[in-house]
Amino acid sequence: MKGEPVRILLVEDNTAHAKLVMINIKEYGIVNEVTHVTDGQAALDYLYAKGEYEGVPSPHLVLLDLRLPKVDGLEVLSTIKNDEVLRKIPVVVLTTSTSEMDIGKAYDNHANAYLAKPIDFEKFSNMLKSMGFFWLCWNVSPE
Amino acid sequence: MDKIKPDFSPPEYLRDIENRHEFDASALNFGHLFDFRETKKILERFCHANAVSCFFINPDGRPIKSLTGVLKFNDDFVLKPPEDAEATLGEKNFFSVICSGNPNVSYGVTTISVQGKILAYVAVGPVVLNNHPEGERFDVSLCDDKCGSENIPAKITQAEFSSICSNLSLIAEQMSLFAEQKMLYSSLFVKERKNEAVLRGVKERLSRSQEAARVGSVEVYLDNDVLWGSDGFFKLIGVTPDGGSFINYTAFCSLIIPEDRQRHNEVINKATASLGQLQDVFRIRRADNNEERYLLSAGKIVSGPDGKAKKIVAIIQDITERKKIGLQLENTSRLLNSTLNAIPDIIGIFDDNFHVIDTNIAGRVLFGNTADGKNTKRIRCYESSGMVQKCTNCIVEQVYQSGEPANLEVFDKRLNCWVDKRAYPVFDKGGNLTNVIEHIRDISDRKTTEEERENLISELRDKNAELERFNYTVSHDLKSPLVTITGFSSVIEAEIKDGNYEEIADFAKEIKLASQRMASFLDDLLEISRIGRLTNPSEAIDLNLMVEEVKHMLMGVLAEKSIRVCVETSLPVVMADKSRFMEVFLNLIDNAAKYIGTPENGGEIKIGSFVKDGKTVCYVKDNGIGINREAHKRIFHLFNQIDQTAKGSGVGLSIVKRIVEVHGGSIWVESEGVAGKGTAFYFTVPVAQNEGETK
């Protein structure tokens, strides 16, 4: 990752939420590029660099909402984690749901982390910051 | 019970015997005579009156016995009748003889004979015959055998002696008759005794065997009330007849207990009238200990030479023990039958050929009437209900094959209900499987309850799932705008603080949108909760008219996208809540218009109905973008909008589903998920019953 631009893929169908996430990520000052897609299919296209995303490089982190149009968030997660290459990318589930079923299913599909969006913006902000530093600074990824 | 005293009066039967035996004179001898005391007395009286001695003489001429007791005979005394004895005295059966020792002494002698055979002589005398010179009168001197002794014989005239002899002759004649009669009886008694000995042996053996078998034989003479019984018979009734093996029949009948007496008489009378067989079981009280016993009589009526009923010949058996066991069995059996009949379930007892041997009252429905406990027709269980062969999975057969109990829950077509069938093996002492008992219980109620429970559970599960989804959605969808609102408020705050105002309007707009979304979401929630609660009374609705109305209402949307709406078939009249049912069409048509996309030949919505499996199905088809197969179920879930970017909150279809279900119908979707091929919604409708008339 050294010297390489840090890329995040944000999969979020709620544009307002996406906007809030991106505002926060910008404040990290470490991320060079955030790509926002609004449905599961687009996420997969991006990850496999298909269609309009042909030639795009792999992201260093995926922020994934669970409830997505076209292809469901869990299915996207499952596809990533079943792919020998893609599974190395940390996937952080970022959703409003605190349902046990969702949490369980996410971990069943090898989510790297599960974050529930707090209503309080300060907390939301702190959470995203910590998450960013953890995954993008402290965490050592395989080459 | 009063104890009876049998009357043992002597019989008159002996008369019968006379005709049955031949008389044998050769067996007679003189000794028989002395039994006749009466005769002897007559003779003694005679001697005394006439002052003569009288004695018996053997046919060989030796004196036997003096009847008067005064005569003494010499050892050489022999009385020999002269060859012309009869001529000598000129009297029939009477003659004068001369004593061998003294030619002057004579005796008047007559014979006692039976059928020509001389048994003895009866002599009177001695007399000394003096030829009296005066013609007819001659003296007869009575003297003893020692003639010439000091005894002076009495003198009697010839005429007197003749009279004495004549009388003696009459007496002798009478004695002959007595002798003959006595001989006769004597000989009979000898014979009888011989026969009796044989008979006694036979009788004893018979008696022993009868006793062992608790059997007796009996003969009853109908004309004279005489009852002949064997020893065994008397033992059975507890009577010891003195001097004979009989009592009278009336006495016997008095032993029969009153309750059974009349029937016994009827049996006898019937048999007598028909000269036929008789059989009866009756109770007596034994004469000796008053004990009640059951007797079985079996016999027949014997007719006399005149063809009329003469006597009853019967064998009597004491069957008390057997009867008691029988009664016990009967009680047990009655108890068992009552128990079986008290059971409302069907119970059948089978043999190995599937014959129903017995059933309880409930079982008659299935196995026919075998109420008498015997299926004499030997009908197989399945035949009685008109079937040609055994039921499949016949559990009776299974038990016969395995020897183990079997059970099966099945819908019985014959009974037209669900039943729980259980079959159990019955083994004999040797462990052989002899019968199978089948127990059939109507479990319709249980089945119905189970079904209802299953339905309720499934309904509840659906409701629960829906509630869970609802909770999930509510928590998610309500939270989501809140995150947006608080988030952007904070952002705006920070921007203002930093003095950046460019994006504030933009951020404020996000807040506004989120609030609007939340408001509409809350509206939908209210709407959803209203369905199911609010129901207007059902009315007949002509769907053709309703569709026209909906088309009119959606005119704007349809015109905007130039969508054609085509009613393909005539629609039925339904019984439904009008305003609610309108929402079904409104939502479906609106939905179709919403997702019509851009088909080549322009958007088209087709509406129609058909009947399938007895249900009327309506459909709304479009040629829009279609719905992915995996989403088919999900689309009816609450707030399950396929595409967040499209307008609406996702409650439309779940509202439609609810309305259809509230009206007792179901709804499903068919779509390949391919744009242009569109989507088809099908739903069943409650057709008005008199639709034909209203239309």
C-alpha cells in the first residue's frame, strides 16, 4: 500500500447516507479515492472490473450496505468471500440494521467487521474515523 | 321348599309277568306244597271234624308227614295203590288201598297231581273194612297203622267213609290246583332269580358307570304314574327308594323347582303329542339335601301296541357344574359384550380368513349386523362393505404376518372420515395366532383440530414472520432517515461554524427529503394497520365496471406513458368490500404502469379472468420490465421495494395481498424478469353466487 493511492468502494443505495460517509472519509486525509455504487450488481461489476468499470483497480476496503437493489448486500459479500483473490479485501458491513439475523448472516459470510450506523452524527463520525484508521493504517493486509 | 315324601306303594306290575314265561312242570316237587299253610289248615280242620287221621304219602309209597299228628308208621310201611284201586271204591280219584303189613287194614287215598304228574298221595285212615252182612252198611273202623293194637278203631259206616273220602278228594283236587299255582310261581321265581343275578350284574355295572357319569336312566309310564329309575337316577335326585327302583312320577315332578316345572311339562306334553324326542334342562331340589341341581334330560316317547304314547324313556344327567361354568362364561361373555358395546369405537374380531367373527354395536356400520355374536354368513370384512379386495395396507393382514400389533391412520372411504386403526394379535395357549382384533377410532375431530392447528400455526408463523419483517423494516426504515437528518444537521452546523455556506442548501435539501420519506412511510404504516380492521359490508361488484372506474382514475399516468389497457375477457361479479377491492386493481394497474419501462410496441396492460380448479382467477398482465424470479415472494412483503430509486414506499403489493386474503383469496406473480416480457399478477376472487342472474 505504500505510496499507492488508497481506494475505498462504498456500496450504499441511500444517497444521503453515502454523502455523509464520504464527508467523513474526506476528513481522514488518507483516502485518495472513494467510489460510490448504489446497487449490488454495480459493486460486483466494479470488483471484477467489468462493464463500465473495466480496468479499475481493486479497492483496499469495501464498505457494504446490506439492503441493496438488484443484488443483495449479503450476496455481494458471499461472492467476494468465495473468490480467492477478492476475499483478501476487507469488507466492512455498514448498515442501519442491528438485527441479529443480519449480523449473523454477515459473519457467516465472513464479513471482516459489522458496523451499525448510529443516529448521533458525532458517534457516526468517530466510528467511521476509527474504522478508517484501523483498516487503512494499522491493519496489515497481505500483499 | 317343602321336602317331599315319596310314596313307595307296591306295584301291580307282576300281572304282566305271567304272560311272559312258559310253565315248566318238571321243576316241581312235593316240598313246594308245604308252603301252603292255608291248604294244610283246611285239611287239618277236615280231619278233626271227621275224626280221621290224614297224611301225605310220597309217590314211592312212603309216608311223608302226618297231618293230624297221631299216626306212627313202621319203617316197612309202604302204601301201594292196587291196580284196580279206583274200581275198589268206585269213586273218581279215590281208591282204597291195603296196607302191606295188614290185609285187614285199608286207607282211603287220593292223589295230588299237577298236569298228570302225581306229586303225592293224601291218605285217610286206616280203616278196617268189615263186610257187613247187612248189605250196604258195613263198618269201617278207624285204627292206626299198628293194626291189632289196643286202639279200637271207631266205627263208621261205609257211607260215612265214602263221604269223608269224597270230601278229601275235593280237598285234594283243590290242593292240586294250589300246587299247580305254587309250582308255577316257584318256577318263575327260580328263573327270575337267575335272570335277576345276571340283571344285577348288568345293573351294577350300569349303575357304576352311570354314577361316574352322573347319569341316570328313567322310564315313566304315562298311564299309571309309575316311574322306573336306575340307581344312578335316584342318586341324582337324592332319593333312596325302599324295596324297589321306582317312585311315582308325580313325586318326581314335585322335586322340580316351580320356575322350571311348567316348561318341563310343556316339553313332555309336546313330545307326547308328537310321539317324538324330548330334551330339556331343568332344576330340581334334591330330596336329601335340598340342593339345587341342573338336570339335562334327553329321551323319547315310546308308544304302546295301540300306537298311543305309553311311556317316556330318558337319560338324565346332572349338569350343574357344567351349567355353573356355562353361567360364569355367559356372565363373562355378557360383561365383555356390554363392555365392547359401550365403546363408541369400532371393534372387530377377525379370523385368519378376514372373516368378521364378532363386532360391537359401533362395528355394525362397517361389518354388517352380527349382533347375535355370530357372523354365520362368514362374510369377509371388506365384502360386507361392498369391496372386492382387501384394503391396501390392511393392518389385520400385517398382524397375521408379523404377530405384532399394527396401526395406521388413514382416511376410510367407507366411513368417510379419518380413522386411527389398530390391530392386535390374539394367541391361544400354545402361542398360535388365532385371531386379530381391530380397533377403529374416528379421529375426524382430532384431524380437523390438527388441521386447524396446523393452519393456525402456519398462519401465525406467517404473521410472525411478517411482524418480524415489519419490525425490521420499521427499525431500519425509520432509523435511516434519522441518520440522514441528524447527520446533515451536524454537517450544516460545522459548515456554518467554518463559514462555508456553499453546500448548506444542498444539505438542507437532504434533510427535507429524509423527513418527507419518513412522513410518507408513517402514512403507509397507518394504511397497513387499517386493512384487516376496517371492512365495509360485502356487496356485489361488477368488476367490468370497477376496472373502467380505475382506468378513469389512473387516466393521467396511463396517458403520460401512452399505456393501453385492454380488458380481454368479461369479468365476473364478485362479493366484496368495494372500496378495498378497488385498491387491488388500482395498485396492480398503477404498479404495472410504474414498471412498464420502454417496451418496443408501447406499454400495454391486459386484464381478464378464467376459471381454474373451480376458482375464478383474475389477472393483470403488463409488458414491462418484469420481476426477477428470486424476488417473486419478496415483493409481497411489507416495504419490500425492489428498487429504492423508484417512487413509493413498497407497501402497495402487500396491501393488495392483504385485501385479496381478507376476501378469502390468494395472489401470485409470474414473470421471467426479462424486460419486455413483463409481469402477470393472478388472484382469486369471491364470485357472487347468483352471478349468472345478475349478469
